[in-house]
Amino acid sequence: MKRSFISLFAGATVLLAAVSCLKTETVQDETPIEIGFKAVANVPTKADPELCGTSLGTDNDYVIYVAASADGSPKYFDPSATSYGGQLFAYFTDGAKWFPASGYGPYTKQHIYWPFGPVKVDFLAYTLTPAAKDALAPTFHNETHAREFTISDWDTFANQFDVMFAVANGCVPGSDGNVALAFRHAQALLAFTAKKSATTTVDLTINKVTVKDLEYAGTLKVDNYRANLKAAWTITAHGDKDLSSAEGIADFPYTLNSTATQITTNLLIPEQSSKQIVINYTMGGKTFDYELNIPRTRWEMGKKYTFNLEFSAAEVTLTASVDEWADIVDHEEIG
């Protein structure tokens, strides 16, 4: 009887402990918050004004692909992916921001939510046109999606696509769930303008614009593993390239007049040293090659290099300018 009493007493003690736990349990009710993005820009709000002319955002000519890694969940958007191209975000006018989407246009809005609790999320994104996505096939890191993305074997001369990238690390949801993404260009831009002097009456025609030993193909890797986001190219091909045969603005041979006109633009792999450039032109029935005496510098990511040419019967003069190339960096929200 004594042993039975002890067993009954122990059982009662366990039951009381269980009741005590139930009485003190707190259930936290959290409302899920959707993830959305606001792309931010300076003026002008154009992703690629020289080559495309379409505003980023409002017409979905450009779309955004995003990888996300959260605490304990390095593949937050798509944990089952092995070859990962990122979660598509498209611009929706109802809400005037970028939402998760599916389809290939018109897009269907999806819903992805922030993780509950004090969980920080890293975002790595690139923006481009759907045609560029198909041609270049960028991939994010297979194990930790927001760690890096890569575009392999990109012939930038044959595929003149303006790719931009952005990062936002250590994010938690605000009241509206939005994250600001500030995009940067992955390339440099080279442009030429040309005119003949007001006193020159002889006909002048530009036939070719050749860049000698241009580094034009390689692999781009945007690395978010370190404290500072790093974008770098590994070169796989170089050689002479005729810019007048690429997608541009003017038809060649191009007949000059007295008004400076932008005749060609070309996206370039940075950070390569500036190259020898040769202008082939015809004046008064005779054809000449003119080698530009350009400044010794490096073509840097996100900058536009413009060479302004003026031709006369006696000489060719050159002035050069370097500008920040309408990078999407801060302040004004697109849309």
C-alpha cells in the first residue's frame, strides 16, 4: 500500500506541473507582412537612356530578379532550387512598387512574406529586360542565394544588354514591408559624337570606328559574401571591334554636318584600360585612318565616356568627357 501511495502522489505532482505550464503559456499572434521593393533613382529615371530609352519600372520592360537569404534559411525564396535564377519581381501600378510575380508578361502578382520574429534577411538583385534574362541566364549561388550571382561567358559586344545590380543586407520589415534597392550599372558606356566645322564645305563621311584589342567577353560575378559588395569580370576574349557594326544610333557610312550628333554607343567591360581607337573617314573622295589621342585611363563601372570629334579640311580635333552614367543610386522613387 505504501508503494501505491507514492506512485499516486508522483502522478499528481506531474499533473499539477502540466496544468501550471498550460496556465503560463503565451501565444503570440503576428500578422504576416508581404515583401515588396521600391527601386530608387536619381534624375533621369532611365535605366539605359542611350540604348533603350525606356523608364525602369512603369512598363515592365525591365524586371527585377531577387535572391534572399535569412537567418537559418540561406535559400529563403526557393529552398528547392539547384540552378537558381532568382525570384521575379514585376512592377504593379496598384501599389506603385515591385511585387513577387509569375508569368512572362502580363505578370500575375504573387505573395511572399517576411519571416516571423527578429529575423534579418539579405537581398541581392539584378535588373534587366526579359530578353536579356533569356540570353544571359544569370544564376545565384546554389547554397546561399544572396551570396553572389554570376553571368558566364557573356559576349558583351554581341549582346548589348544593360545589367544592373543592387544589394540590401540585414533587413527587417518596416510598417509597409518595403525594401529600397539602389541599382548600379555592371558596365561602362562609350559614346562618340561627330560634326564638321562650320567653315568646312567639303563632304565628310565616317566609315568605321574601331577599338583595338577590346576586352569584350567574360564572366561577371557580383559577390555579396564580403562586407563590401564587389562586382568583377574575368576576361575570356579580346580583339579589334568595329563599333559602327554594333547596335548604335547612326547608319554607317555616316555623312557629317555642322551639328554635333551622337553616332554610336557601346557597352564595355570595366575595369579595362582605355584602348587605341581608329576613325576611318572619307573626305573629298580620299579615305583616311585617324588614330585618336585619347587620355590614358581605365574605363570604370557605371561611367559614360564621350569622345566628341570635329572634322575640318585640315585636322580632326577631339574633346573627351567622363560622366556618371545615370546610375540608379538614391533619392527619387521610380513609379
